[in-house]
Amino acid sequence: MNLHTDPLDRLLRAALVLAAVLASAALWWPAPVEAARIKEVAAVQGVRMNQLVGYGLVVGLDGTGDQTTSAPFATQSLLALLQQMGVTVPPGTNMQLKNLATVMVTAQLPAFAQPGQAIDVNVSSLANAKSLRGGTLIATPLKGADGQIYALAQGNLIVGGAGASAAGSKVQINHLSAGRIPEGATVERAVATPMNQGDSIQLDLNSNDFATAREVVRVINNRMGSGTADALDGRAVRVRMPASPDSRVAFMAEIENLEIRQIAPAARVVINARTGSVVMNQSVTLAACAVAHGSLSVTISTTPQVSQPAPLGRGQTVVTEKADIAITQQAGSLVQLPAGAKLADVVKALNSLGATPQDLLAILQAMKSAGALMAELEVI
């Protein structure tokens, strides 16, 4: 018997033992679970953007403004603006304006915005201006849904396009009738938020799911103490807050970064009927079914024919058209699709049909009606 083992043999045996240990551990250790933070699946009720809108004038255009003959409100708006500045225009004055454009100004007032903060605004042509390039927006009040003024916008437009026309020819790149003013509005009024009101706040989940609501409550109570959070329904979770505002900020900062187990979403297939796009999530499953699909094409062609009268006749030569109609229907073979419990299996089964995206819309709807597609269909 050899008492001295070869070093290579010992290394091989150690590798086999390590592989066996890892294999046995894989049977007992659970697979890693995808995690998401609470801030990614929920939002605080009342802490949101607010839409602002206003009507204004853009001046300084290079002859590309509104045509006042077809947009008389442009002249009326200018007269009202001049009157506010103490300028009186005699009645009946024919104002041929080419450097003026009426626009709609929109902006989003972020949560916790304070007076003096600058926000971006979007400016869009309201009438028939050819281009807003090089224009300047005159001071425009931006109002909220309650009719109150929350911001004041003014500044030079940035238009991401260019165009030129001459002798009936026109070349244009991108869009010229809309632009943007970075930090072009100043906030004049703040919007109250529920952060410092009452003894609790409400977290609204992005999707209606009871399992996700239960998981959010479990994670918060484990971290902050039992009874801190409770679920009101499948979308709302109530969280009890500290008394002082400073403590509430630190409390919410810690809650938002708590990780929860990613809950599988409800099976859903989203269909865009205009573009033919089909998107499905990982929860979609397919039961065993058989599908036969064939395309039907109709072709109509016309051939002009000349009909002449007989010799010595008094008729006239007439051009007629002969129409030929052909209908072609491809044979649709019956394809058996196996049951698929994973998204990859469903995609592989649908690809085996060889259907176009437009044909796939009809096939998925028929599968849903037959009970073979285990998902909710949503048409956008």
C-alpha cells in the first residue's frame, strides 16, 4: 500500500468533495429573491406633481408668426397687452403682424416646490405660426386647476429644429411649432402637502395587489415596530408618523429605502392595435391548445380597353375598364401548442405559428376566448 498520495490526486479529491458540498447546499438554500425598495412600488398620497397651464404671446419671430387674418385673437391679445402698458391703438388700425405668435405654456409644479424656485416650461403654438425659433415668451401667468396663479413664465425659446422654404420648396428638420424654456418659470406659490398634517400618512401602491400591500406592512412593522403600518386595502397602506417635522423626514427616508420581496405581477398581455405591438409579462402562461391560421388576400386589378364603333357607324370610340378580382387564401395548417408555464415557452409556442404581429392580435384574442391564454388582455 502506497502511504504517499500524489498531490494531483489529493487536489482532485478535494475538488470533488467541494462540488458535492455545493450541490447539497443548493438543495437546501433557497434561490435569491428579487427585491425592490418601497419608494419604487409606492408613493405618499398628496405628494405629487401639479399641472400648470397659461396663455401667452411669443414675440421676436423672423416673419414666421401667426397670420392675423385667420387668427384674429392674436391681434386682440396684443391690443390687451399694449393697453396694460399704457399704449392705446386707434380703433380700426390694420395691424399686419408677422413676428407675433399665440402659444399655450405648460409646466409641472413639483412636490414641495417653494416660491422663488425655477421650473422648466413647454411652449406650443396655438394658431398657424410657421416657426417659434428665435422667439421670446412675454411674461405669462401659469394657473392650476383651481384657477390660482402658481408660477410666472418668461424667457427665450429653445426649438430643436430648423427649416427653410423658397420657390415652393420646403425643407424641415424636427418640429418648429413647439419649444422649451429651461428654468423659464418662477414659482410664486407653494402647494400644501400632507407630510406635516395629522398623525399618519398614506402610501398608495402603484398597482392594486393585496400581496404587495401585505409585504409592505410586514417590512415596515419589522423595522419600525409592530403597529406602525396597517393595510387599508389592496392599494393603500397607512403609516403612523412621529410628531416633529424633522423626525418625519428621517422616518420617511428610512421607510422608502426598505427592501421588499418582489411580488409577481398579475398576468397581462398589452396589445397596441395601431402599431401591432404585443407585450406580455413573466406571469403569462399558456394551456395546451391547437391553432389554425391562414391569411386571406384580395387583389383587384383594372385594365383599360378601347371600344371602337363598326365601320360606317355613327358611334364614338369609348375607353372602358376591365376589372379582374382574385381571392387567394393560404392553407392554414393545424398547429398544436403545448402548455407553457414560463414566458420563454409561451414565446416559443407563438413563434412556431409564423404569424405577423397583426395576425398575432387576432390569435391572442381567440386564445383568450377559448380559455387557453391565462392572462388579462389590455388593448391600448
